[in-house]
Amino acid sequence: MERSPSQCTSGAVFGINESMLDIPAVRADFPILEKTMRGKPLVYLDNGATSLKPECVLDAERAYYTDLGANIHRGVYEFSEQATVAYDAVRAQTEAFIHAPDDGHAIFTKSTTESINLVAYGWALKHLKSGDEIVITEIEHHSNFVPWQAVAERTGAVVRFAPVAEDGTLERGGVERTLTGKTRLVAITAMSNVTGYIPPVSEIVAAAHAVGALVLVDGAQYVSHHPVDVAEWGCDFLAFSAHKMCGPTGVGVLYARENVLDSMDPFLFGGDMILKVKKEGTTYAPLPAKFEAGTPNIAGVIGFGAALSYLSNIGLEEIAAHEKELLAYAYERIGSIPGVIVYGPADLANRGGIFSFNIDDVHPHDVGTILDREGIAVRAGFHCAQPLMRVFGVFGTVRASFYVYNTREEVDLLAAGVDAVREIFV
Amino acid sequence: MTIEDELYREIILDNYKSKKNRGSLENATLKSEGANPSCGDELELFVELDGTTIKRATYEGAGCSICCASANMLCDAVSGRGLDEVRDVLRRFKAMLLEGGDADFPDELSDLEAMEGVKQYPVRIKCALLSWSTLELMLRKIEKTPPPGAQ
């Protein structure tokens, strides 16, 4: 069985010029890109919601079911042993992907949301008390917003908000000014899912650590598009999802270091997370098993391994550069259309490949439906970020979010779609 | 895309842009609010009753063109109609969108048939239905506690 993740990659990632991505070859790795939607070639610009999957990821998932089939950490027979080895190999691969230090662990969950909830239940509910402060921002996705409100409600801790500027960026020094001696946790995104804005994570971590607070980074949008070095960030927690980075749905990751994880309670209890179970009580398994109760998404994790290899073979630097080029082109091509309002900082230096916009006062859902008719998939609405919509004073936006397989031609098609909207509404 | 597009037809755009039924109603006998939390559409429906007849209906709110056009059509369709007739229109409108019922309304209500195009976009059906579901809630409330003057 070919389940070694390293064997799973596009045969032709690089073209003649090795510094350039061979986009047609990349596109050929994604079977769904041959599909039509509403009778038009699929233009998939909803990567912020989930990415498409390359064939090698699908193959790896399938190979687990066809060649191994067994549960992990249980059987004494060969296939179970092999499944265990394959599953744990992806853990090591994940830790290497984010440059985790030696005492850093990747815990598999089902999603970024579950990873953040694991911190909320396992760490925050245990350690926070009345009067403690949690610092978040209005640019967070609801999944890095609502759990902290719930923690505050249960513990008496207070949620404080670092100030956000009109363009959806964090005010310079704003997080620092919001920190106090009572701050215990700062929970911040590494990249806004609405504007693609990338906050200065390292600076925020340094300031938070200076007052003794831990930092959770929501990497759902960032990790899939950029090289990540958690040791350089210095963050205490990093949460992200496989499905936004060419991997299967139903696999999330929580990274943290040993001393932090040791101070946390398990969040899910049951099989696979125990050392000894007696009538008098139970002792928990060591890390990382302590946080992975029950049969995990084995096929998904193995597929995720293939996705990590796939992305690494292409190169995260190259992916980020390609998306930035598409973003700049979208600004030039669509940002210049009369009536189009683009959200986020105009300086693209700290921006990922997300292009959020409105067309005059046309409702984002109308824009989304008209683009759908043209075979273009975008997200329309408030993107699970209602607080940021309030900052912008809008009911929602239309969001095109790019990935490695997107092209300038697709940006042209989006521009034509915007023209079609204006023809109908403006 | 042209103006003949099955969904964004002139009838719908005209109803969307119309200000005729927009705004609150000073003499409203009944008020009801509706929202689609998944997309953020919100509206409030105002109805002035004269006995068992709706004298006038208006709406206020924020939503997409389908939501607002449908609300505008609703206000036109129910104004001047008896409650039993209104219930019948409501039933037929919902059947058109949800149960594959025929879009066959009498001439004076034929605008409503333009909404049938929304069936091609199942996620948008709830936009077209928001005002009608709000009306339905209002009618149920009257059944329980009839307002003064309505026997």
C-alpha cells in the first residue's frame, strides 16, 4: 500500500522556470475543477470556507479503508499496528509542518472550533476566576469569540476588546493598551477570514507574555497559506483545520507545549484517553492521548498527512506569493469598477488572499446568486464575523478567497460577474 | 445576463425598488417581526385591520432584493382583502415555493408568480418566504386572540 504521505504529490508542480508555480499542473491534481456549476466551468473562490481536495488526499483516505481498515491503538494484529503507525506519523508530520519545538504537541480534534473549545473547557474553565481578563478583538471569527463569552459567563472573567480601526486592522499598540495585570489569555486570529488582514502575532505574543498571559492563535485561515513557525511566534496555543488546507473535513489540530497541556483537564472522557480505570477512579493517559478520547477520524488524519505533503512539495512561500498576486490583480481589476467597495487595509503587505467587497448597496446575497449563475462560488453574508460587520457598518460582504489553483482568468470572470450585477441593479 | 433572467426579472426589481409599502404604519392594529438569522435579513410587518379586512399593510427592514420584493408584493396582495382570502393567498404562495404547487394566481395577483424563479435557488427560498412567514405568525396570533372589532 502506498500510504507514505511523501509519495503523494503532484507529478508536475514546477514548470520550466522553477521559481514559478505550474498552475495548470496543480489544477490537474483537483478532480472537482473539471466540473461545471450551473452549466459553467466551476470557478471556486470560496477557499476561506473550505479548500478543494487533490486526488492524492482522496487516495490516501481511501487507501486506509481499502488496505488497513483497522482501529488504532488497540489491536495486536498487523493492520491495526500499521494504522497506528500511519496515524501517529501524521502527528509528527503536523508538528514539523508548524515547526513545533521538541516539547510541542499536535492534538487531533475535529475542527478549529473544537480545538478552541478544548482550550476553553480544558484550560480556561479550570484556571480562570472572577475578575480575570480575556482579550479578544472584533475581527475574530465567531469560533474565537463565542467560547470566550461563554467562559466569562461561567467563571466571572471579563472579556475585553482590543481596538479595531475602520479598515478592520488592529490599532497599533491597541492590544498592548488593552492588556492589564489581570489578563490571563489573549485569543487572536493570525488572519481575518473577512479581510485577509494579518495581525502582528509575534508582537502581540511578546506583549501578552510580558503581563503573564497565554496566547491562543486561531490559525484557521493563515496556516493553509503561509509557512508557520510556532516557536518564532511563541504562541501557547495554535488551532487550525485540515479541510481549509487541502485535507479532509472533520480533522482539526490544537498545538500546545507540554507544560501547558499538562496543566489542562481532558475535555472528552472515555476510551483511548486512560491509563488505568478502576471502580475507585481513573488515571489519564499521557499526552497526547489524554485529549483524544474515542476513535478519531483515522482516515481523515491520514488524508491530512497527504495534504501536508502536497502543500510542502509546492511550497508555502510560493502559495502565499501566488495568492498575493491574485489579490493585487483583483484590486486592480475589480476594485476599480465604479461602485465597488473593498474592505480591509489598502496596504497589501499584511494581507492574505481574501478579497471582500460590496457593490453599491446591492445585498451580498443577490451578488452571490448572480455569480452562482455564472458558475462562480463565493461566500456572501457576514462570514461568522458579525462584530466586524458592525465595525464596517454593513449587513454583509461578498468574499472571494483564493488558493493555489486559482488563476488570473478566474479573477477576470469574477470581474465580468460584478459587471453583470451592476447591469441588473445599478 | 439579461433582464429576462428567470430570477432577477423586472417585476422583482420593480417591487424591490418600490417605496410604496415601505415604512411603519401609524394606525397599525398588528405588528410582527421576522428574521433569517443565517443571512441577517430582518423585517417588521405592519397591518391595519378594519373588522376582518386588511385595510393596509406595510413593511420595514433590511434584506436582499428577493426578501424586499416579496414583502412589497405581500403588502399589495393583502391590502383590501378579507382575512380568509389572505389565508388562501398565503397558502398558495407557500405551496408554489415549497410544495411544487402551480403558480396560478388571479390576474390582480399575477406579480406573485414572478417569485417562482426562486425555486431554482433553494437557499434563497427562505428570503422569499420571510415576510409571508411573518404574516402567518400574525394570523395565528389573531386566531388565538382576535383584536378588538374583529369578530
